[in-house]
Amino acid sequence: MKKYMYWLLAILITLVLSVYQRMTGPTHPKKIMVELQGERYQLKLPRSGVQQDEIIALKDIPSSAKAQVHYRRYPTEDPFTTADFEWKDEQWQAALPVQPVGGKLLYYITVDGKDYGADESLVIRFRNEVPAGILVPHILLMFAAMLFAVYTLLLVLSHKKYRRWLKITVLTLFIGAFVFGPMVQHAAFGPWWTGFPYGTDLTDNKTLLAFLAFLIALATMKWKFNKWVVACAVLFMIAIFTIPHSAYGSEYDYSKQQLSTEK
């Protein structure tokens, strides 16, 4: 197999993994199907908001419908607050009130008397806006690290030279995860690191574990069976990166009125 075929296969695998992680993450908009007068409408309800009121838009829902949003602070036992949707800019709109950084709201909507999302634990978390200057490099470097890791695995499986790409993978992962990663975390929520030993953020913890696996692969480069250590490191990285992004991250504790990094 020619080198460009390895790259094409590596890109395809990386894209599939990236889309899967994006679609399964707790901040990805929740798709809800609404039925009105025999018609079905697919809505996307937000699960991540910046430091301003989050506008929920019910696109394509006819103006003759009546809709409400019900919300409360999460996790609390506060009673739900109900607000009516208003017809603006040719669509129904309602606002979820801004919360402190890391603050969450549990909510659901009612359309023509029927509840949607009430049984789905629909939660939105608020954060600061992250500058593109640090967010874009972080995303690109993490994507590149996964791409180089998969390419390294393909070289290992085909008995080709792989050590150069192993080193490139480790370097890219380090810069993306431990240089730009903390910068993104700090900009969004305040803390620089919320994984072990300071917190339970699965994103930080899984990245740390993946990096340690690659450090072991680097440390054993002179071993006869190093290629299998490398293969295990890549497969381990793929496995833990299927864990939803941003799970068990920073959360505002309303009882203490402070940000918490532990569950």
C-alpha cells in the first residue's frame, strides 16, 4: 500500500472518531422531534451557553402554535420557572437567563400543551467565550495528534518505520493538550487544570492517561516489542477518546456559590 493510502485511511478514521466524540458530548445540541397537526419538526436545543442570556429558537414551528420553556438551576430542588416563547424574526424565541461560569440550568419545553425534553435531563452549562486564537490551535493540534497516532498505528501494523511519527504524535499531543488545553480551560471557566489530582474532569483525565501511555511507548523504544507497546498506546488513546467530551467538568455549586471541579 502506498503512503498516500495510509494517510487517507488515517484521515478517515480520525474524522469518524472526531464526529463521534462531537455528537456524543454533553455540550452538543439536543435534537428533539415535535409533532404538530400531523407534521414533524426537528428542533436543536442548546446545551452550552456563553455569559449572556441563551436564546432558544423554535425554527419552522408555525406561528399558530403556543410554546413555553420551563427551567430551574441544576442541580437544585428549585421550583421550575416558566416563560412564554415570543414570536420574533419569523420564529418562536425564549431566553434562558445567564448563569455564573459553570452554572447549569435543567430545562424542557412545552409546545401546544405537550412536553418535550422533560424526561431527557436536558442541561445547559454556561461558560466564558473562548478566543479563537487559542481555541482553534487547540482543536487543530488535538485533531492532528489523533491523526498522527492513527498513522503511526498503521505503520506499525504494516511493519514500516514508525518511530519518527511516534515522536511527532507525542509532541503534537503535548502542545495541544498541555499548552493550549489549559489556556482554553482557563478562558472558559477560570481554572487551568481540572483533572487529577485537582478534579474529576474526564477531558483532562483522559488526555493525561493518553499522554502517559505514549510516554511509556517512548521510554521503551529500544525494546524488541516496542511496536506492540506503541500499538497499545494508540488503541488506548482511541478507546478513551470515545468518552464524551467535557463530561464531569467544572460546575458551579449554587449552595456554596463557587465553582467546583469535582463531582
